[in-house]
Amino acid sequence: MRPEILFPLFRPVTTLSGVGPRVGALIEKLCGGGRLIDLLFHLPTGIVDRRYAPRIAEAEAGRVATLSVTVGDHQKPRNRRQPYKIEVTDGSGSLSLVFFHARDDYLAKVLPEGETRVVSGVVERYGDALQMTHPDHIVPVAERDRLLRAEPVYPMTQGLSPKTFGRAVLAALEAAPELPDWLDPAVAAREAWPAWRAAMAALHHPETSMDVSPDAPARRRAAYDELLANQLALALVRRDMRKVAGRAVTGDGRIMDRVTAALPFALTSSQTRAVDEIVRDMTAPERMLRLLQGDVGSGKTLVALLAMARAVEAGAQAAMMAPTEILARQHFATLEPLAKSAGLSITLLTGREKGKTRDAVLAGLAEGTTDLVVGTHALFTDDVAFKDLALAVVDEQHRFGVHQRLAISAKGRKCDVLVMTATPIPRTLMLTAYGDMEASRLTEKPPGRAPVDTRALPADRLAEVVDGLGRALDKGAKAYWVCPLVEESEKLDVAAAEDRFAHLKQVFGERVGLIHGRLKASEKDAVMEAFADGPLQVLVATTVIEVGVDVPDATVMVIEHVERFGLAQLHQLRGRIGRGDKPWTCLLLYSPPLSENARARLNILRETDDGFRIAEEDLKLRGAGELLGTRQSGLPIFKLADLAHHGELLAMARDDAALILNRDAALTSARGQALRVLLYLFERDAAARTLRSG
Ligand code: ADP
Ligand code: MG
């Protein structure tokens, strides 16, 4: 349970004075959460220095200045297009305040003629005259000092005024408690890091632009806190999984041999190495927790099947869990014939197996008559019991979730866990997502793949693309047409896809289908089937196709608004085609003008098909924050740490976490207690809970 000392930080922002439901909702949208802590973790990215307070005559054009002035004449506009002007003076000179579309009564109220006011904004020269258009602040003289400072600039959202937001942040800082320090005192001293609350205050009261840089001491401390919480949580979860003694899962290779014999091809050397590593882990008495990394199409499923066969050789069962229904069905379709030819019984369990079918599946698993099961998260509902589950394979594609891994492995008391991911994650990110988990990487593609032809085109050549597609369709080609992510709204995504669908349908008629995340599972399956084996030749899709879906004879992919996707994500999408031996084409449509950075990213994609290299480049060019389309990826999103800058802090945090658990395994010392607070501060509740049972 969350320690009481943190309660004030997890209060809703609407409990702050001046924050009502409307502002509360905007803050929630902006900060990704509506609690004080979310507000505090939303850091300024720049400053506006309002300390420059010259007399009007000396004011430099182009600079932000804070001026104390006497309000003069109001010149009201004669028509809507003209601005409202107010003359102000300070004895040294005069300046016009300029307002477009202003309300007269408002201006009369805030700038009454003859009174003294303090205004702050950018001074501009207009011919010989000085002016200030829409001052950022207009305050009475009494508030001058409050204004004369470096003002933090926050990333903002529409409808929320920086002033309102700034006030809310100050109120949240006020309410923030001092927290016991979880840092190693020697480290804190060496780095000259402030205490937690002081660091938060410093971050929101920057004095210079240095103070908002990733290298500022307060920022580095905040980043370190976040990374330490991440690394400690991973270490705890891992320890918890390992606590259950493992068992040696051994076999004579008989069933594995039958599987390989049933294959129409030989394993690649990457696959052989991965299988060896996995078998070695399974044979060892400790529990296996291994990651199998490889691009879509690199042959992970087969490696997993061989591991599953090993579990059966040992007289036990194995399960494979997929993130979506489509994918579970697809895995099942791939595995079933191979499993059967090796004499293994295999079954499917998703949310759609109901009633008698489901009862039969459950009975088979409980009695042990079923060797292998493929399914979705339906696999770990409470009534699913195994006779003896020795291996759980979790296919995460590119979603990650420690929770799911824990839940599935709880089904088999000593169950080994193999996590498959199609995301070639850079090493730095591996560490944040998995801690020190062992990994096998499939770096080679199976032989016989046709070469890549990836081209980037401006979106105004759409008509040409459609023509070219028509020619390919007439020759029997199948194509994906991927519509972009529109902001973060799934609804808009769907609308964009529906529009494109309607357009292509006009051109190509009944050969065009549509799939998106809002369709029911049964509808998705029907569309996919019609694309894989039926009359559909063009599948318009939102990014749902990213997860799963295997149509080996699809050879064309068009992706719209590529500039909105991450490189790794584009690579994933592209991996959906070119799976057979036919040449294939991937057309990347962008909206010009393309930034330097975006151009560099597209070039990498054209140059290479190596997912690991693409991922590294993406991290360099975009930073971890934007990698992989973050939110969908389920990779930890850091609010305070920026891995492009704080990579060395991550390594420090990893070592620190290991050392802590070595010295104070149950976190009972004073520092240990403080570290528990840290875990809850960053909402690593599940990891913190493992301490109780320990
Ligand atoms: P992943 O799970 O990594 O996406 P799959 O296991 O689904 O990849 O393999 C993709 C395709 O490649 C499948 O059609 C599979 O039969 C084929 N394949 C796998 N391994 C090999 C190999 N060693 N040689 C030739 N084809 C292979
Ligand atoms: Mg696969």
C-alpha cells in the first residue's frame, strides 16, 4: 500500500484552489494524469527572462521587457481588421500596446487611462515607434516583483493558459512533502544533488536556461530517481520470479527431432543458437527467464515451438500467450500442423472459446491430455489450471508487460518463461524494459527472402501511387494500405482509414477491405480471412496490422504520413510484407516539407532492413521518448529521464539497485524504507508488494 507520506502527491489537482473540473481535465490531458505528482513531473522546457526592466527609451527591440508605464489614450479600432491601440509612457518615451480582436470592456478594466501598470512582453519596432503586441502580463505595480523573474515555459495544451498552469504548479509544490532521502548519501554529495523536494522546487523555478537543461543538478537527480525506481522494480520482480525454485526440464531430444524433421527447411544458425541457449536454461535447475528477440519473420515462432517440444519431452506442458486474438489464432494455425506431425496435442484458448468447447479445453489442460496450448490473456483467468505447466512463452510482439508475465508463470509453479519480442530494442532500452534479463537474438533472416524495395514519395503523388497499385492488382498482387496515426485519438485514426477506404473503393471496387481496432474480433477475423484467402486484394488498415497478421503473399505496402511514425514502427509494419520469395515494394508517403531529421530517418529505412540497426538509429535521431510510438509500445515512458542524455545514470541506477538488494534484501534499513517510498512515488506498486511476501 502507498505510504501515507505520499498521499498529498496523489491527490487530484482539482483539490488545489483555482483548479476546477475544466482546468483539471486539461491538466490531466497535458500531464498524462490528473494528480499533483503528474503536475510536478511536467517540467518546463525553457524560460522567459522577465528581469530586463529598462526605461522605454532604452528598451531594445526584439527582447522581452518588463515596463512600468502610465496608461494614456485608448485608440479604438474603426473596423474589425484594425487593432486596438493604447499609448503608454514612462517619462523617457512612449510605446503602443497593440491588441487584435480585443474586447473593449476588458481593456478598459485592465488598462484604465491615467493609472500606472506593469506590462511584460516582446518590444517591437514599427517604423520609428515602439510597440508591444499582446503583452504576456499586465499587472498592478504591487505585483511587479512577482513578475521580474525568469518565468518557466511549459509544453502546453490548447485551452489552458500558462498563467493558470503556473499557479497550479506552485500550489502543488507548496503541498509537496519533504521525503526521506533514498539516495546513497555519498552519491548525492558527489553529484551535488539537492534533496527531492528542493529538486522539484528548483526545476519549477529555473533562473537560467542552464536550469532547464538535462544537465542541471536538480534535473539529473530527478532523472536518477526515476531510473532507480525503474531498475529497483525490475530487480525486485526478477528476484521474485527467481525465488520459486526452478526445476530441470530435460529430455532426450526425441520430440524436438520430430519437429525439425517435419520442417521443409533447415534452421538458420541464429535459430540453432537460440534453441541451444533456451534448452540449456531449461535444463538448468534455476528458473528460466529469457528474452527471444528478432524481427517479424525471423523465425521466433519455430524456436518457441522447439522449446515447447522440450517441455513435453520432460513429461510436462507448455503454453504460448499472444497479445491479440488474431495473433493467437495465427500462431495456432502455424503451430498446429507442425505439432501434430510431431505427435503433440495442441489446442487454442481465447475469449471466444465458450461453453462446451471451453470446458473441453480446460479439461484437457487440467488432466494433461493436452500438451500445448496457444491463447490470449484468457489463458490466465482463474479457472484455467494445468496439470503441469513447465514453459510459458509470452509473445509480446512489441508490447511489454511485467504483470502478464508474472500472471502466466503463476500457473505453473516452477514454470520457465520465454518472452518473444519483435521489437529490436536498443541495449539501453532493453535495460529499462527488462533489467538484466538474458536475451537470445535472431539476427539472420531465413534464406530465400526477396530484396527490399523501399521508396519515399511526397503525398501529392498519391494519384500515381494509386495508378501503380492498380497495375499491380491486375497482376494479382495483394497490398496493405496503412493509414496514419492521427494524434493520439483512435477515433480520428479510424476516420482517416474510413476516408481512404471509401476513396480506394471507388477506384478498385469490391477488392478493397478495411480493418481497424474498433472492429469486433469476429469482424476483424472475417476481413483478414478475405484478404488472406478470399477476394480482397487491398487491405486498408490503421496500425492494428502491426500486431500480428500473416499474409505471406502480400507484396505491396503503402504507408501514409510516414513522418508521424517512428522508424522502428515503420520497420515493423514493413516486415508484414516481403515474407515470401516474390519481390516487394514499400511506398512511404510523406507530407512535404520534410525536416532534415525526418529525411535522415527515411534514408535509413531505405538503406537497411536490419531491425537492430534501425532501432539504434531511431533512438539516436528521435530519443527514447518517441521511439516505437511509445504509448503503444508499453515500453517504460520516462517523464524525468531522457535516455539520450541520462544513459550513464541508467547504468549507475542498475548497479545501485543490485548493490542495495545485496546489502538490504528486504529494504528494512532507513535507506531501504526510503527506497520503498521511491517505488511508490513512481508507482511501482507491484514490485514493492513483492517485498511483503519476501
Ligand atoms: P516470427 O515469429 O519471428 O515473426 P515466424 O516464426 O513466424 O517468424 O517465421 C516466419 C516465416 O519464416 C514462417 O513462414 C516460417 O515458416 C519461415 N521460417 C522460419 N524459419 C525458417 C528457416 N530457418 N528457413 C526458412 N524459412 C523459415
Ligand atoms: Mg510470428
